[in-house]
Amino acid sequence: MASGFRKLKMQLAALSRRFGSARVRKPNCQARYVAGCPDRLLIAPQDLRTTDPTLADDIYAGLFVFAGQVENCDGHSPFAHISRSQDWTRELHGFRWLRHLRASSTPLTKSNAQILVDDWIKRSRQHAPQAWELDVTAHRVMAWLNNSPLILQNADHDFYRQFIRALYLQIRYLRASFQSSPKNEIRLFILMAELAGWLALSGKERYVKATAKRLVSELEDQILPDGGHVSRNSMVLIQCLLELLPLRQAFLARDMVPPDGLLDAIERMMPMLRFFRHPSGEMAHFNGAGATPADLLATILAYDETRGAPVANASFSGYHRLEAGPMLALFDYGDRPPLEQSVQAHAGTFAFELSIGQSPLVVNCGAPSNRHENWRELARSTAAHSTMIVQDTNTCEFGTRIADLHGRPILVGPGSIYCERTLEHGQETITAHHDAYAAQFGIRHNRKLWMAIDGRRLDGQDALLPRGSGIKRGQDAYAIRFHLHPSVHVELNAEEDRAYFALSNGEIWHFVCQDSHIVLEESVFLSDIHGIRPTKQLVLHGHASHISSIHWYFERVSFAQPNAE
């Protein structure tokens, strides 16, 4: 019943957005006269993203490499090129790649920026639909503002005026389209791009206050009190901070005071980035978080003036962080995000990740890059997480794909969730249960984790408790999965009750379970910066009607051996 109602609600919302967007005309960026068009640009907001001049050479040669797709546009306009990849088209029209041209030391490569922008403007009425998607338009506005000194270098008067008109029309288009945009992070990108535009353009100061107020309101809706994003995806925090930090500087560059709500959001988000960060520098792989952009993360954290310590319990976001000695565990106990925020969320209820110092041990499979989009649905499944799954059934129900959301939202979450954190015998202890399997299989999953004070051992207990009409024989098969990081070398003993790990730091650890045979199976790690990597997983199989409680633990066997002199 709930699933059907949410499906209808989702379809009506999509129809409403489609109707609203149809009422907003796409601008003619070639227009010779635009009422109210400003005279000039006053500032160029900073782009915090790193640059690669070798990519500028590729672009000059007509090679455009976006979303894992290589397209050769030598001899013709890239904006007239038809690619099979919609993600390639989106990245092309988003213009974030302009920053690489800025890094080039070759004058011809730099001048290519102006030629390409001019070409885009002249073809603006012929572009693919992806060019006018709101998030793509917002990225393009920001990219043009960031790189305006490069684009306008040695520009004549006609191109300068044409560029200002095209930029102004796109900012107005974002403003007019806001109400028909999805209620997710796209709204933040629209408002951040619009606000940056009003700050950069001359004579538009009257729009700054109103747009800043709308942005602050949206930040209050989407950035939770603990600093997490309502989508529960840590990568959204990185994307937002890449725009919010330069916005803060843009206010100061215009001798304006940044709004308190913007500053408060930044201050809340910074410690949350540290919350999700493993000692190795990688972000935890929950709810759509893919490969960690280490350069961007380091750049953002360099702006963290307070360097606040991460909280232990991010209760609004639904995550725990357990730390003792060199050991760190991150635990997901959150419910599904709101419908339009859930297209990247995973069915990973009670999943955890574990690292020892800078050596990752237990991970989730993570999220693939755009070039491996066909792995997306597998990545979102419960089986792709280090948690328990019953009857190979996800803890969440996914809906059908919604075009303007670029994914499938979660219709039904895991149901009733309970979680508490206590100190038992001096050990940090998490006790949690959920009822995702109660209605269909009569099973409640109870998971308990406790960590030794010195960080040498992590214990866990998974129990399958009867609910409703009770556990149904023949429908009670479970698998408790522990996906291992590709850097971990693992061997199973002959009795299949113990597995030994050699970590990247040289330490030896083992995993012990006396209640079930340990099975070593194949797995994949989808979030490596170099692409998909094969790895292993430990699996405990069983039936709730036979063995309903399983105790297991990870423990250090030996420290790293010093190098022989």
C-alpha cells in the first residue's frame, strides 16, 4: 500500500516538474538585445578543482574524454557531435573542463576556450536536451564565471557583449526554472550558480540578498544539523563545498557580508567530511559514495579553519563512528532519504566499514563511475554491503527510473529502526535492529558491534529474531557478508572457522566465527580511482530456523615486522 502511494506521488511530482519546465522557454543566447543586461563582469569566483594541462592539449586536438568515453571531434564542432553517452554530452555542455585550458602554457590552447564558448553560443538553439538540464546549466554558468578571465582574454567588444548576454540569460533561466526543479541537491546547485552570477555581474546587487535568502533556506532544508546531506551521500558534501567556499570569498570580494546561514552550513559540513574519512584518506562507501577525489578533498579541508573533531554519532544522518587505538569502524543505521533525494541511496542497512590505521580491511562495494553505469543497480543492493541479507532480498524497495532524477528512487525503506550506543565494560557498543524482513519473512535483524578499548579487536553479533507470525521455514536463508578491500590478502584455515588477513601496513589479523562455516567468495570493489577491481568477501551462510544467532570477531594476530637492516 505504502509502495503504491509513493509510486503515484513520485509520478505526479515528475509530471508536475515536466509541466513546469515546459512553461519556461529556453533562452536564445544569440540575441542581440537583452533587456536589463549588465555592462560587465566585476569578479570571477575561484574554481577549487585541480587542473591537468595535458587534457587541454587533448581538447585542442579534438579529443574530448568525458565520463569514461572518448570522442574524436577533430575537424568539426564538439557541440555538433552526437555521442551515444548522455553523460558525455552532459559533461561537454557543463564546461567544467575549461579549467584545464586555463592551466595550459600554450597560447593557442588558451585561446581555444574563447572559440569553444563562442561556438556554443552560436549553436545554443540546436543543442541536445541534456545541454539545458538544470544541473548542467548551473555547472556551465559556474564554469563560465570561474574561467571568464581566460574566455575574455584579448576578446573584442562584440564577443564581450555576446558573452555577458549569454551568461545573463542562462542565470535568468535558472531563476525561472527553480520551482520546477527536483527537490534534491540540484536545487542547491541552481541557487549557488544564480547567486554567483548576481555577485559577479554589475548592477545586479539587488538580486543578491533575495537569492542568498533562498539559498540559506534550501541549505537549512538539505544540510542536516550534524552536517550531513539529507541524501546521506558524503560526495554531495564535497560537491556543495566546492561551490560554497568560493561563494563565501565572492561576498568578501564585493565588500559584502556572507549570510550567517551560508557560513553555518559550511561550519557544519566540514566536520562531517572528517566523519566519513578513513585514516587512509578514502571516504566511506555508503549511499552513492564512489571513488574519493583525494585532491579535491584535501583542497576543501585546507579551508577548514576550526578543524573540528567529527562527532561519534551523526544521529540526523544515521551513522556511527567507533574509534579505539588504530581501529576505526563506520556503521550505517539510517532510514531511506526522501523520495527525490534517494536516487543514489543504497539498501545497505546496518552495513559497516573497518580500517586499521591507514589500512582498509572491510568495505562496501561502493558506487561505480559513470563509465560503469551498468553496475549501478548491483552496487545499490544489500548484497553489495557488509551486512546481513535474508533470502537474497534487499532491505529497501526501489522504484522505476525517473528521467529528470537520473535514477530509481527508494519507495520503501527498512521500516522500524532502533539503534543505541552504550559503554559496556569500558567498550563502545552499538546495538541496533530493523524490521525490513518482518512482513515478508517474519524476521527482525539485530546487530551488535563492540570494540576493544585498545583497538585490537572488534566483535559482532547478528541475531535473527521472530516477528509477527514468526520465522518461516524454507524462507529463512541468510548470508552475512564482509567485503574486503582489494589491498587485503586473505587465507582460510582448513576448519573454515578462521580467516587470516595480511594488511597493507604489514599487520596480520584474523576473523573468527565458531557458529558458522566461513566461505570465501569473489567480490568487486567499484570505488577505486582506477576503475573496478576484483576482491574477496567472507560470507556466513545459514538458516534462521537452525542457527539464529552468530557471533564473530576481527582481532590482531601480530604487528608489522620491522624491516631488517
